[in-house]
Amino acid sequence: MATTTEFVIEMAGVAVGALRGPDAVVVAAVNWSVAAGDFWAVGGRAGSGKSDFLMLAGGLLSPRAGVCKIFGDDLPIFEEERLQQRLRLGFVFDGGHLFNHLTVAENVALPLRYHLESSAADIAERVERLLAATGLTLWANSAPGPLGRSWQKRVGLARALALAPEVLLLDNPLGGADAQHAAWWLEFLGQLSAGHDLMPGQRPVTLVVTADDLHPWRNRARQFAELRDGRFEVVAKERLAAETPNG
């Protein structure tokens, strides 16, 4: 029996503008589809437009040209009636984008307090599970400001996972990470892709990450692309292996 592929993100002829320079186009003519269950790694050098591209994919920017759809809805999806669609997608910013006047636990709890009618006890239990899974329990009552960048990114991850999104977009999670933190991210995201008990019924999460270097992702991600010279190009996994010493 034939099945229909469910695309969670679709781009056709999309031009990506720059957040800091709205008149500029950083990536043009993007034709790309993300199916439910995919694990994409999108690489590119600094200044290639990775963050802008990811923000557009997450509905935080509108395309300068072309059509972008999230869960079948055309961008923009900022209307109140589309709130539930937006909450099916989580976003982890490079650096976390945290509130330093709140504790780590309070940052993670924000989406739960804003969007769910849950008891304080249920929220506290969910936050406790998220902090434990991301190795942040010891810093629950600390402000995120003094934490290192890698730990701040984990706080951002825990917050993005609070509402159990179907799709998770992560902006350069390995950027600035030492070997230990990088290994943690690769392992944890691999678990999310396969099905983690933080998700209802251990539902696998569809993942899109950006990266300065695609090679660390070659044994975790399943689909690869690169932003180069203002273009979006799909990259074969075999090419990554061939380019890696002893790969």
C-alpha cells in the first residue's frame, strides 16, 4: 500500500534574507524538504547564512522570495490561531538566548507556564526530568549567566524540549564545545532522533542542526547539506567519508 511522505518543512525557490540586514539575500533558490523523522546537518562557514537559514526554517523569518511551509502552512505563521502549529517545533539558539534574571530551572519552565494549564507540581516534575536528562540538575537554582557557553546551550535545549516538540532546530550546537561536550551533544541528539523517554511514547524527534563542520555529524545525522556561495547544496554522506582522514 502506498504511503504519503509527511513533510514538516518545505522550501521552494526560497531566498533567505539576513536578520541584521533585511535587504540582503544570504542564500538563494533553496529547494528543500524535511520529512518527519529526518536528521539533517547543514554546514557552512562563518557568514554563510546558517543562522538566518535556520530561523527561516523555524518560522522566525519570512522568505524574501519563494514559498516556505511548516507542517503544510505557508509562512508567516505568527497568527494566534496557528499557535499550536508553532509549538510543534522547538528552536535552540546559538548561545541559548536565556533570561539571566531567572534561574536555570525558571528558564526551562517558561514554555510550560505560558502554554500549558498544568499544576505547579506537574511543571516542577517536568523541569526536573529535563534538567536531569541534560546534566543541569546541580545548576537548577543558579543564574545561567555565569555558566559556560556549552552549559548555556544545554539550558536552551532543555527549554526547547519542555513542550515535547515534534521538530527541533539547533543552531550550531557544537560551536565552541570541547571534546566532552561535543560527544554529549552527538550522543544525546542521537537518542532524540531514535526516540527518547522525554518524548511522549518515546516518539523520535525530527532534527535539523547547523554546523561549521559536517564531519562530526557523519555518524549521527542521516541527511546533509551545505551553504556555499549563497547556495544550498545537498551533500552525499559518502563524500563526507571520502573527505575525512582515515574516514
